[in-house]
Amino acid sequence: MDRRAFLSSSLSLAAALGLGGHVTPAAAQAEAPPPQGTNGTPFTFAWLKDEARRLAGAPRAAPKTPVPARFADIGQDQYRDIRWKRDLMIWRDEKRGYRLEPLAAGFVYRTPVDLYLIDDGVALPVPFDRDRFDWGASVAPPEDGVVLPYSGLKLRRPRDDRWPEFAVFQGASYFKAIARDQIYGLTARGLAVATAEPDGEEFPYFSRFYVEKPEENAQAVRLYALLDSKSVTGAYRFTVRSGDETSIDVELTLFPREDLGHIGLGALNSMFLYGSIGRTRSDDIRPAVHLSDGLAVITGQGEKLWRPLANPRTLQISVFGDENPHGFGLAQRNRDFSDYQDLERRWDLCPSAWVEPVGDWGKGSVVLVEIPSDSEIHENITTYWRPKTKIPAGQEFSAAYRLHWTASGLAPNDIGRVAGSREGQGFEAPWRRYAVDFVGPMPAVGAVKLVATASAGRIVSPMLRPNPATGGYRVTFDLDPKNAPLSELRVQLTDGQKPVSETWLYRWVAA
């Protein structure tokens, strides 16, 4: 997507931002304006940037945690009982096309979030009122005079005389969404900082949300967020659209307090316990357990990559260097119930998410982090774009992208795509055997050539043959690692001159 189309589709947003690795000097710090909502102060995105810039240059106050202990210590089931009353949803009696539901703090959501509504250009705070919540049978409402902070918000959209939720912003800088008829799965982040670094990761959080009142029968809703952390502040604008898929336009400007050498844009978090490849650690009646099964990338040169996910025995980081990528995302390609056989957790209904950069992102890399896990409750997969250029303290950095939440498997429709990947014991130990199925538009038998390589060891008995069950092709080969600790595998189908399929990538690691 080019920037002009992005700005136009985001309701004619204001001045264009500097993107990617472009770094510009921060303006002089402005005096702190009065808090929003005081004396009818007008709200603008420019004001929010000034506020983030001011906070970046001021001594940082530790985040307040005024959550009463008995709410901070409740369990998940109790927390789920605390709900904003359905008949008091914000904009419920107005034909706005969207409804807003504030979320109370409690359970693991202990960082307070200030929530404002923007009406006619003025931001006013949403005050806490215990009578607007249902507290359930297991939770007593707060006592008189006790204020329970907010922790985030949900968005709802009408469908078949109902108002189901489709997006949630809650916890650190996390947010997630779904397409039509889906359930929640993977999660996005406003910003990743120092992910998988030896000194530990930093988790910025959205300390304030400003939600703009939609126009009548609006097709989009817009909200703004103020990001804060030890090393950086930021101003964010989200333009959210819900239909057959949900798209979120993200615009951000960061103000580093410290030099930022490792940040992640378009960060996605997911879970992969096991699947049809790398099953050696599983003993389960279910064929697969995962929120996503692969990383898809379209490079700046147009190459289409597919990397099946893994649950490694040790932390694994893969880096795909690139310049101005067309996009990347985590996909759930297996879409049949039979792929999982799980009635309790319908993995087949979880969304894929695709990050589509707007403008030039410059040089950098798509990073994939795979963390060992023995439980499906842990998000052990992270991917993001890491700019090559360090962002110095006192400089500002801006970027924009569109995030698609979709039932698509993020597969190409103009060339062959990977339909399945399997791994097992090879012809002799410690060889490993691989089978990769390709389907989709490809030349006829005899016009397709197989290119299979390994960065270490050797490829043994590579074979390409038609698969009558799928109408595509199956590639099989053994890897003889020859005492190597790891080997990067690469498989591609060509017509002898150009690719006719995705490039399949995988990392074998010695046990």
C-alpha cells in the first residue's frame, strides 16, 4: 500500500509522517498543556505528540497502581464476571455503527489506564461509576468512595441483531481483533523493545486512550493512545474498520528517552505448541495445537517466503534481512476442525494477521523469535520488523502500517503455496525426512524444477512428484546433518528461470 492510499482511506488524515528509518530532531519541549477535558481543551493528534514529547524530556514518574488488593488478587473466572452493563454501552442509543465497552482493572490487568471520549474535538474523561458494571455472583462491588481504574477497552459492531465484540485493547501495549465468525487468537503490540535480549525485554504500555465519537452509521472508529516506558514515549493513532475482516491503520511517533537500538514494529505474538512438523515433544490426542502455524513474508524484492513455526528445545531467533518489505504476518493456514480435533478450543477459527507497511521502511529485518514451551497458555512466538538504524535519544521516529485480521492463510494466489509440512525419521539415524506439499497455480508436470538446499549437512534423495490427492506437488528429501548443530533448509519450485511457488524455509536443530 502506498501512503496516499493509506491516508485517503483513513478519512483524510493530516500531514504525512516521516517513515521507516527516517529520524528527525525533536522539537523543543512544549510547556505541559492542561489535562484533557479541563476547561474544554481541544484534542488533536498534534497535541498528543506534544504531550509524548514533553513526557520523554521530563523525569519519569513510576506507573501508579491504585488497584484495590482484593481486585488485583482475584482469579480469571471472577474477573470475567466484571462486565460493563450491556444496556449502558457507550453510544448504545446512537446510530454510530460502533459501541464502546470500558474494561475494569483487576486480575493480571493491574496497570491503570485513563480513558477519554472525544466529542466535537474535545476530550472528556470517562469517570468510574460502579453502578455501570455488573459484578457477578462472586465479586462484591467496590465500597463507597473506592475508585477502580480502567485497564482498557473493547469495541463492538452490529451483526444479525447482535453487537459482538471484535477488538480489545488491554494490557501493556497489546491489542487483538478478529474477522467475521472467528474467535480471538494471536495478539499485536504497539511496540516491542529489546525482545529476547540478554538483559531482558522492556514492555511499554498504553497509559491513556482517547476514543473519537464516530459519525452516524460510521464505517470506522478512531482511537488514540499515549505510550510510556522507561526508554521511550509515543503517540499512536488507530483507525479501526470491521467487516468480513478487521483492519487497523496504525500511525505512531516515538520519542526515545534513551538510545533505541532494538525495537520491533508491527509486533505479533502467538502460540505454537506442536503441529505436523516438529512433533517429537508431543503426546496428545490432538493432531495439532497452535494459534498460528507459520510466518509469511513478502520481501522488498517480491520473494514470497513461508516458514513453518517450531517449538524448539532452546530459544531460537531467525532474522530475515530485507529492505522495504511488502509485508509479513503470522498465519493459521490449517482451517479444518479435523486438523485439531479440539472441541474446547477451536484453533481452526483463530485469525491470521498481516502487517502491511505504509511508505518506505528502509533497511532492517523481519525477526522471528521461538521460545520453548510445554503449555498452550503461553505465547511463545513473536515476530516483528526491526529497523537497522538505531534511534538516538532526543530524536523522534515515525512509521505507519495497516494490520489485517483475516481468515486467510496469507498464501499467494498467483503461484504455488505450501499446503503442508511434515517431518519424521529419515532413512537412517540421525537423518530427518521432510515432506512439503505445494498446491495452487503451477506449470504442468515436466515444466517444474525442484531446488532444495541445506546450509549444513547434505540433502539426500530429493524428489518432486505430482500429488493426485491435492492436484499439486509433493517434495520429499532426507537431511543428513553430518554432525552439524543446525541446518537452514530451503525448498523452492521454479520453471527454470523464475519461482513458481513460495520459498519454504525451516531450521533443523540437533537434539
